[in-house]
Amino acid sequence: MIRFDRLALLCLAWLLAALQPPAAAAQPAAAAPAVEVTQPAAVPTLAITPLPAVTSRPTPTQAAPPVRLAFDEDPPAEELDLRPPLYDLPWAIQAGDHFLFQWPIAADRISWIEPNYRYGDYFPDSEVIHTGIDIEVARGTPVLAAGPGKVVWAGYGLLLGRGNLDDPYGQAVVVRHDFGYGSRQLFTVYAHLDRIDVKEGQYLEAGDPLGLVGSTGKVTGPHLHFEVRVEQNAFHTSRNPELWIAPPQGYGVLAGRITRTSGLPFPDLDVFIQSLETGKRWQVRTYGPLSANGDDFYRENLALGDLPAGRYQVKFYYNWSWRTHEITIQPGMVNYFTYSLRDGFVDGPPNPAASWSPPEWSTP
Ligand SMILES: [Zn+2]
């Protein structure tokens, strides 16, 4: 598989600061020209599906037998493998989790998240912030709906206005899903498509093809840019898709919140993660300012999916010294920590003493 450097996959969400509203949920109309805004309350007919009991933690099966293909280059072994099967949808084995979407690429194609350009990555020079994930996958691969719903956008101009061929998203499709998060609707975005195979108003089941992976818009190579948007179909309502797509079986998600002494999130901080079992390393940055949003429940400012279950070291340089911490990644769930100078590292989900609990999500 071709490796792209960090900037090579700079796909989009070239969300210029100038276009950015001061706070999420504020001034949606001004911020997202010509992007369809939906009726906020319209999830009336859906049955509420209770969260599975926390005690019913499954015994994950490890990765499916990998299919190895020969390449001239020698990328990391994992990236030559197919993604293991995902947990069944919807998947949530603890309160706060909401893995409601499937991977938007078929299981028989090699496709992984571009590791060097994740949600919330920020480039101050260009004032670009990444409001989705990039999926490395071959040009022409069918893109699949991540969940059931209706196509509410198909074509050029998702950011800049309908029909604008200079739009950074290129040809894009947006699906408004049948299910919601609390009373709010959910949208998924599929961008840089070489071909769109659906029309606005069309209904899709989960897994229905909607177009082909390509390189339209602001890209230097073919890939799929994928976003999750909450409540409104607008760039400033995105959330980290790694907290919404069901993990591969045997894999978990790390989420964290690193704060300044003020209690506000520490932006744009490099965080290093290393498996204490295999030695494999990952790097992730805390979300940049502006359009990157933490989850309503977790309020994280970093998240990293696709971590095989096991023991890890988390490490970052903060206030003139290295801060290190060991954490266990449990499969099929969000594994959460916070860090502040006052309290250091604290494992576990946000303090339940807060008078707020995660909204229930609903399924069709
Ligand atoms: Zn992208």
C-alpha cells in the first residue's frame, strides 16, 4: 500500500478559521453556506433500544485470519491485513459508548485509518483543521453507507456552495441516519469520491454502495474522507468518527482529555502511545482549536482507535517534563483517561457526579 506523508493526505475540511463560528452550535447558517440544515427534532418514530448491560462484556475474538498480499514496499504488517470483523451494531458495553456505524469500506478490501492525519489535527500556518478521518484505500473501491438513512447531499460544493467545483470535499455524499443521539440527528459524510451512485432523497440501508473512492477536491492521493456530524449537517458539528464506528473485534479505543491549569483542553499536543507487549508505537495529537469537538459525554481532546487490546504506555511532554502513564485497552470499548497538572492521570470515564449523563441513542 502506498504510504502518504502527513501533508500528502491533507484532504479537507480545510476549515478556514475565517469560516469558523466562535462556538459549536452557534450560528450554523452563517458557517455552512448552502449546506443543508435539517430539522433538529425529527426522529420521532424511533424505538429506543436500551444499552446492553455493562456486565455483559463480551469475550472478544482476536483478529480474523489475515490475508496477506505481496507488495514491493514493506509497510507495517498490520496495514497489509484486512480489518478484522467489527463488533455487531449497535455496540455499547458501557454507558457513554455509542458505536453506531459500520466501517464504510467492505470487509474484503484493505483499508485502515491514515495514522498521521487524524480527527482534530490542526495546521496553524494554513488554519486547516481536520474534521474527519482519512481512510487509506485504493481508488475505485466502493464506498458503503455506514448506517441506514437518506441521502441529503450528493455532489460538489458541500462546504462552499452547491456545484462549486473548487470545493475541498470534492464530490461528496451526506447521509442523514434513521437513528439519533438523544433527540439529535446523526449524519455521515463521504468525500473525495470519483463517482457518486446515489441521488438526494434516496434511501440507503447500511452497507449499500453510494460511490467510489477517488481524489476529487483538496487531495494529493485517493482516499476516503469520512465524518460524523451531530444535529446539523455542518462542518462545525463534527465529532471524532473513531468514537462512533464499531471497532474491529479484539480492538479498543483510547480517549483522553488533557487540560491546562485553567481546566480548558490543551490543544495540539503530541501524545505518544506504545504497546507494552509488542513495542508498536502510535502518535496522536490533541485536537486543535476551532472546529474539532469533543464527545458530549467524554469531552475528550484526543482519541485513537484500532488499538489491539493490551497494556500501553501513554506519554507526552507537558510543562517541561515528560508525563507517562500505563493504561489497559479493553476491547470493544472506549478506554478513557484525564490528565491535569493538579490531579495527574486519572483513569475511567468522566466523573459521574456531574449532573449530566450520556443521552440514549435510538435505532431504527
Ligand atoms: Zn480527510
